Amino acid sequence: MKLQSRKIVIIGAGHVGSHAGYALAAQGLAEHIMFIDLDAAKARAQAMDISDASLYLPHSVKVSAGDYSQAGDADLIIVSAGPLPDRSKGQNRMDTLGQTVAVMKDVIAKLKELKFDGIILNISNPADVITHYLQKGLNHPPRKILSTSTTLDSARLRRALSEAMGIDRKSILAHVLGEHGESQMVAWSAASVAGKPLRQLIAENPLYGGLDLEAIAKEARGGGWTVLEGKGSTEFGIASSIAEVVRALFGDEKRILPVSVLLDGEYGQKDVYASVPAVLGNNGVEMVLELSLSEEERKAFAASCASMRGNLQYALGL
Ligand SMILES: NC(=O)c1ccc[n+]([C@@H]2O[C@H](COP(=O)([O-])OP(=O)(O)OC[C@H]3O[C@@H](n4cnc5c(N)ncnc54)[C@H](O)[C@@H]3O)[C@@H](O)[C@H]2O)c1
């Protein structure tokens, strides 16, 4: 049996790419991490910085900068290139669609030459629409191209719930579904604490009488803006989300995380990338889990999908 080491290529060595690289290195999720960036000096600097850190990390890791000609043997490619929304102009993620599509045209042209058939994890925003754009542009098997999407929003939601309820976030199961963006929604009817329906727990416990779930959903949705406006980038939360998804994929964990996948009839939706809980393993997205949503939640999810479908059509026309 041949022993194998794992190589991850990260396209876009900015705030997200570099923090993802560090999280993957620190958690021992790859033996080789390689950055590609338009700015080759920046890619080299990020690689050197993480490489310097590696002596004091628990795992050995090679960190390098390179180009597409060295990316064909990757086990996984992460795409994190592209512009950030300009909050001074009130932009949201979808407002960067045109600029990100321009970046993706370059990424698609280069990746096509590689004939890469492994797993692609897209982070670039608007994450769901861009993942679909990449899937179509590369004609990549849908189950092998996904986005973290609301993995991060769900972490924000569980943080907010945990702070409001005084219960550890790991004991609260609640998913944000749909778009990693403004049209996202929370599947409250499927949320639970140690198996007990969240709404029932709130109704029965006077301690939680004043809990405003709408305000909590809003906090989760706005969490990215609070971080971006406060420090100019969001990086640790997304890096940790990326590492969690990569661990589930590489470890063949069959772990369920909310990720953006191409829907094929699930939740009554077709031909749209949207975040739903999915089983992740060596084959990528191995199964989509259909939660029992209320009628109102189904409508909100459908509206989120409709908005992303429209934006994909716009992107395809650029
Ligand atoms: N999905 C999420 O949860 C999430 C979270 C945070 C940021 N993001 C998105 O990730 C992307 C990157 O954010 P960031 O904060 O790292 O931005 P950044 O500006 O710090 O880094 C972007 C990098 O992409 C590089 N780049 C641009 N065009 C390229 C190309 N054609 N090929 C290779 N590299 C290229 C730039 O040189 C730069 O280094 C944005 O689209 C952002 O909206 C997504």
C-alpha cells in the first residue's frame, strides 16, 4: 500500500486564503499547502510566514507558493480570490458579483488546462452563485464542487444563541440555509438543544421568555458586516469553517455540515446552489439531508433560491 500525503492548493492568498492556510496547517489537515495569487510576491510571503510558524506547530507541513502548472496533483483546491464588498458604498456580497466573475474567468481558464478532477471548495463571494458559475464553467461533477457558504453563518447563529441562552454552542444544533448572504434563512423548526426542539425549550423555560429569535437571526446575518466594518476583513471564522469542511472531506467523516451544493429536487429546488445540511466524505457531497421545514420556511428558502438563480443568469451573461 502506498502512503499518501495530502496537498491543498489555495487560489487567492489574501486575508481568507492565508488564514485558511494557517488553520489547515495548525490542524494538520495537509502535508503540503500551496498558494497561488496574481500577486506572486504576496503568495510567497504568506507561504514563508506560515512556514516560519510551522516549527512551533504540532504537525509537519510544507508551505509553498507556485503556479497552476504545479497544482494538478492537488487533492483539494480552495478558491478564495476576489474583491471584498466596499461597505463605505453600502455594498453587499452580491454587489461584487461582476468583479468576482471577472476573476473567475481567469481561474476557470487556468483550471481547465489542469483537467483537475478532485474536490473544489469555493469561498469567493457571492459564494453560492460563484460556486455554480465555477461548476458550469469547469463542467465539474456537482458533488465535487461546493462552498462553505452558511457553515459560517450557522457558526454565527450558534454563537448568538449560545450567548443568549447560556448553553454551549456545541450543544445547540441550528442551521442557516439558502444563501451566504442577505436572503439566507434559519430553519428554526429543525433547531434543537440536545435533541429537544429549540422553540419548545424556549416556550417551556421562563428563563428564555424574552428570547427574540428574529433578532438572533438578524445578528447572525449581520455578523459578517460587524467584523468586516470593524477590522477590514473577515478571516478567522471563515478559516475555521474551511478547516472543518476539509476535515470532514479528507477524513471521510460522513459528517453533516450546512454547505452549498447543487440541488436536484431536494427542498423542491433544482439547478441552484444553496446551503443545506449535507453528508461530507471522500467523494465530496455524498448526500443532502432534507429537513422538515415549516411552510413559511419553505417559502423563505424558495425565495432565497430564486434570488440566486436570477443572479447566476446575470453572471452567465457577463
Ligand atoms: N464565503 C465566505 O464565508 C467568505 C468570508 C470572507 C470572505 N469571502 C470572500 O473571499 C474572497 C477573498 O476575500 P479576502 O478577504 O481574502 O480578500 P483579499 O483582498 O484579502 O484577497 C483576495 C486575493 O485574491 C487575489 N486575486 C485576485 N484576482 C486573482 C486571480 N485572478 N487569481 C489569483 N488570485 C487573485 C488578490 O491578489 C488577493 O490577494 C472575497 O470574494 C470575499 O468576499 C468569503
